[in-house]
Amino acid sequence: MALPRLIFITGKGGTGKSTVAAAMAHALARSHPVLVADLDQRTSAARLLGTNLNGRGTARIGKRLEVRALSPRAELESFIERIVPLKMVSRRMLRSRTFGYVTAALPGLEAFLMLDRLRILAGEAARDDGYLVIDGPATGTALELLSVAAGLGRLAPSGLLHRLALELEKFLGDPDSFGVVITLSPEEAALREALETAAALDERMGIRRVGAILNGVAGRLFSRAEAELAGKLGEHGQLMARRIELGALAERARRRLSGAGLSVIELPMLFRTSLGRREIFELSQALEAALARQ
């Protein structure tokens, strides 16, 4: 799986999206500078990497790895301060009722400006031969976020916002600059949502670089002959049957993702009650090895 400068990670809730983002950042940071932009309000990726932002915008983890929390409202405030450099005036604008009406009349403005911030950060990463890893929202919200450039471009047919919308659409469609990684578990519901998301990104939004990470894949333990004994072993047999079922689900997901033209990387099931820095390191090693084989 070739990687663009900005790697936007999304997936159905519960499929390990933040875990994959943390592991991806950890793997890439072995050889490149990496910034993790955490759009998850719980800052899950930051905690998995061993830091708590505690209200701060940025935290550094080691020599090459940095984590930053972003929010749509903060990007709106930053944008207003850029175009109205007098702070007294810009702050009064943000507090005014009239400005509230303007933002309500332009749905998606805050999300649009956050996307533009990601475009700028990706440019900075490319300049430094680095990567920007995004711990994005779940798939439904991610599709809404990534579609705001085209929507706002239609609402603002000229001027600054229109120009930014064109730049954003070009950026999202550039496979060397922007790509989406969809996380999923082997279960049918997650697989179906991942395939629908990939199709929407490609067909509706023109995002060409889309891959999948099949997370929580259980290694094969039992032969077919051993599987036939499962029904005779009571509770142990039930555990064996479940392990065999997980293997079958992973194989089906693998075939359907590949059939849809997606590059696929598999990460192992760790069988741990909780995840921390040790587990992220283990997954990052597996991810790094898988990327080297692509």
C-alpha cells in the first residue's frame, strides 16, 4: 500500500480506528517526521501513544512524532483572525450575533476550514519528507466532512471561499497528497460499511487513493479435520468453533476487499483486555512489515 503525505483514517465505530492511526504514526516515525492530527474529541490516538493533551493543542512524543488536537471551531476562529488581523475586531466579530447568522447560512464552514488546515499541514509534511496521519471520525461523519469542499464551492461561486474550495478539491483528488485508509473488523456489518464507504469516496468524491486495514485477524489454529471435532468438545469446542468462524470471516473479507480493488493490510488480533503503548508498538511492527511487502 503506497502512502500519500496525508493518511486519513476512518472506519466503523469499534473497528480500531484510533488504534490503527496510532500504530501507523508509530511505524512511519521510525524513519520520517510524523504529525498525528487527532479529530477525535476524546483524543484516543494521543492516549494510545502515551500522552494526554490535557487541554494543550500539541504534544511531542520522541524525536520524530508529534500529536495535535484540532477542532472545527478553533479553525474558524483562526481563519477569522487571519483575514481580520486586528484581534479586537476579529474577536468582536466571532462573538457577534450577525456573524452567527453568517455561519449558519454557510453550513459546513467550520469543517471546510478544518479540511483546509489539513491541506496546509500536509504541504508542510511533504516539504519535510514527513507524513500527516489523521485520526478521523467514523465513516458516516468522515464522508460528510470530506464532501464539504464541493458543497461550499457551490454555495460560494466566487471569492476567497470559492478559491479555497477549488484548491481543496484538487488536493483531495491527488493520490500523492491525500488518501483514505478504512479500518474494519472481519464481521459482515463492518465489511459492508467499508465497501460502501470506499465506493462513495471513489465514485462520488473522486478520491482515488483508498485502502483498507483489516484489523483483529485471528491466525489459523485448527485444521479441517480438527474442526469437525468441535461439536464433541463442549465449551472447548465452542471456543474452537468461534476461532474457526473468525478465520472464515477474515477470508471472506479479504476476498471481497480485493475484489473491490482495494489494497489490503491485515493486523493481528492481540487477545488483550486493553491496549497501551506496548500493544501499539507491536501493531506498528506488524504494519511496517506489511507496508514493506506491498
